[in-house]
Amino acid sequence: MPTWDDVVAIGLTLPGVEESTSYRTPALKVAGKGFARLRTEAEGGLVLMCDLGEKAALLATGHPAFFTTPHYDGYGAILVDLDRMDREQLAELVESAWRLKAPAKLRAAHDAD
């Protein structure tokens, strides 16, 4: 089961990523824009940015790692229970979240590698 440290390790392989905070919790940002955030222990889960179509598709899979709350309804972010997520799928989701926020120049540089 992955941890926040795994999320950070995955994120730091992507261009322009920096560790930061958001809402007083650990976060990853690219070009000053957050794309991943660890929720408080009481809230639980990881927030990953995504478009609404991807969010709906992830929730529709019924996979127990994906959830939302009323606060995130209608918002482009999926909540992920890291205890129920495998690292490979997490890496895909982190990169997808990064792509939503990364400037075109960084995306192009990453794709060229």
C-alpha cells in the first residue's frame, strides 16, 4: 500500500514539481498550482485533481479506493484511499493530475523524454 512518501516520490519524477502545503496539509504543486494534497488524518485520503469525466469514470468502477464527499461533488478532484490503492495505478493518477496543472512547456519536455 502506498504512502504519502510514495506520492511525493512519484511526483518528483515529473518536471517542475515541488513539495508544498495546501490547506495546512502536505501538497505537490507545479508552477504554483496544486495537483495532489494529503487530507488531514481525520478526513483521510489523498486529493488528486482530475476532470469531471475522469472522476465519474473512476467512481463508476466501484473500486474501493475511490470516493468523494459532498464538499468535492461537482469539483474536479477525486479522493483516494491510499490503503486500497496499488502503486502503479497511483503513478498513473498522479501523472494525470500533474498534466492538468502543468504548463504546456513542461508537459512537452516530459513527453519528449
